[in-house]
Amino acid sequence: MHPPNLAPTALADALNHGCRCQTLDADQLRQEIGRNAGLRDVASTLAQTHPHLFSSTAVFAAQATIEAVQAAVAAIECTLSLPTWADQVLPGASAIAQVDRGPLGVFMGYDFHITPTGPQLIEINTNAGGAMLNAVLLRAQAVCCGLMNQALNGYRDMATLEEEFVAMFQSEWDLFNQSRGQASRPLRTVAIVDAAPQSQYLAPEFALFAELFQRHGIQAVVTDPASLQLRDGVLYSGALPTDTPLDLVYNRLTDFDLSEPDHTALAQAYIDDVVAVTPHPRAHALRANKQHLVTLGQAVALQALGVSDADQKTLLSAVPACERVNADNAAALWEQRKHFFFKPLDGFGARAVYRGDKLTKKVWEQILQGEYIAQALVPPPLRAIQVGDSATELKFDLRAYAYAGRVQLLAARTYSGQTTNFRTEGGGFAPVLWVPDGAAIGAQHPRTSCDDGACAQKK
């Protein structure tokens, strides 16, 4: 098959639908994960313990799509950083979120569906997982054809990505010290914190982050928050020597206001300004409540906030219409339910999320008793994939990992079902390869073949 010369957007779509190439080099992936001796057991068993974590293929996106995602993220971050936004949002937030303690919040996650009219924002996450796993995954891609080589090289300088991650944590530490009127100093100790971290599905990523910090001269531990101890105005971890204070907590908890009993020491340390916490309750309050998706897609609301005309235009083109579910619109929403996704205001990880055409009356009554938004249904794009002897198509979304309004890394999640998951045969994280402006298979790569489940150079 030789696709004709196409615009990059159409070409990316043609590749996603027509090229079932398998680009993952499993041996290289094991080597990348197991660069440190302490991670070799993780690397050697990952295929058995996490069979659906990584897809065997890549997802293609046009340069115009990537630039539109970057513009949307920048406009969202600019809007969410406005004083008027804080004035509107914080009165309804928890007490612990009221004070700005310096850090911005690492690894903001913005999830998009690609559509013919451009990317559409589906979710905002304040502790988006997978960035380190996807950085490793990118280095384990086999170049199966000339176009892929061009797309992979056009993505970004992968050699600096991990250094950028470390610099981000140092920046958070600097912001924390500046907020207390103290001079900046090197970050020395980090605790990667989650509930029962070894049982979490993304536990391999915690180990990768710990190894990354150690490689850069930063002591790091992976620990449950119950093991943290606040003594004499200093936070300690039982996994470190007793006289070693913690500088920073990389927070992977889904208790976003740190209200659970096991999180008391961490919450108090955050309130007392004795440790940098990132991401933190204030970031979640300002960015991740589903009500924000309603506001970001309404012209009147954006104007009232003082959002610039340029950012308004970007947001209104990238944020699908949303509305709060209430008694006044319940009947109309039920009648039109097949056109909506219903999401709880404080939900995460696709929990208690319902596609309208799958709703039962019983579930609808539960939605009416809770706090939900109705988000206009934006069908996910599809990626052709080969699973064994079968050719199929999986849904996918794009996740932009960002810091301070700048996209650091793009990844895709491929899946089947109502929402993203890591239970789909052939699915999982997949690298996003750019189709740059001017790329055309017929003109620039005349010998590339993409068919029958494989990409190969014809001899």
C-alpha cells in the first residue's frame, strides 16, 4: 500500500487506521528499565505482572495537532493562574487548599481526544501517572520505516527529558524555599508517597523515579504515608536514617485534601510549611474539579474572569460543552443522554463515570443524587493494531504531561471499553510520534510499505 501525498493531519489519520506496525522493542525496553541493577527484577517480570501496561505500537499525530494541544494547555494554565480564578474557586475548596505554599505541582495531565476539528480536552489531572514510564517507552521504539524515523526524531531531544524532570522537582523545591523567604539550595531527599505503594499498578514507575533521583545525587524512598513522622517541626520517613529530614514529597495519593487518618503527618507537615509537597491540595482545588470543565467551555464565564481574547478563542475551540446536572435540566439530559458522558465533580481514574447510552434508570437516579457534570460526548479516535493473528482497532487518547503551562511529554493510552484502562489485550501506554509538516509517504519515502500488520522497507 502506498498512501498518496496527504496533508499531515490526514496522513496521521491514515497511518493510525492503516499501519499496524509493531514498533516496541521488548528487549530494549527491558534494558532501559533495568539500567540500574536494582530494577532488573522489575524489568524481567514486567511482561508477566503488567501485561497490558505498554502497547506494542505507536500512535501518530500531526504537527498541527501537537501545536493545538500545546496552545490549549498554555491557555488553560494561564486561565487557571488568574487571581480572578482563585477568587472564584477557593471559597468552595477545603481549608488546606487556601494558602499558596510555593510549588506549582508536578506532572499536570491534560487528556485529549483528536477530532477532525482539532483536539478536545476530556480531563485535567493533578497527579498524572506514567510520565517516567513513557519516557522509557520512547527509547524502546524500533524504527520500522523511514516516516517513523522522521516522526521520532521530530518529537524532541529525548536525551534531556529526564534531566528536565529532575530540574522540575528542583524548581518546586526552590519555589517552596522562596515562599518561606529562604535561599535556594540543592534538593537532597525525596519521598515518593502513595498508599501501599508496592501494590499500586504503577509501582514500577515509583521505582524508576527513585532510581532517577538517586542517579542525580538525591536520596529517594518509596513509602506509604503512614510511615511518615513529624517530629520537632521536621518530616521524616522510616525508610531513611532517623536523622535524615525530608525536603520534598512527590505526592501520588488520590486523597486530594489529605484528610484521611493515615495522612495526618503529611497534612500537618504541609500546613506547617516544613516540607515541599507536589502536587498538593491547592493545585487540585484550582485545577482538577470537574466544575472547571464547565467554566472553561463557557464564553460568558471566561469573559467575566478577564481571560484574554486569544485564550478565550483557544479554549472555546478545545473544551467541549459541559453543564452541571441539576433538577432543572435533568429531564432534557435524560432524553439526550446518548450525547453525553456523565462525570462526578470530585472523581478520578474514570470511577463512577458513565457514558449516556449505557445508563440505566437506577444509575441515573444515583447521578441525580450526587454532584455530576454532563460533558458532550467526544468519540475517541481509533488506532489499528495487530493482536496475535487478529487485526482490530483500539480507542486512544492523548495525554500531555505539563509543568508551568509547558508540555514536557506526550503519550497515548490505547484501550477498548467505555474509558481508558490497562486491561485491554494489545493496549496500554503508547508513544506519540509526530507527523511533521511537509511529510508525505509517496514523495519522501517512496519505498515504505505499511500493510499486513508490519512496516518494512521494500528491497
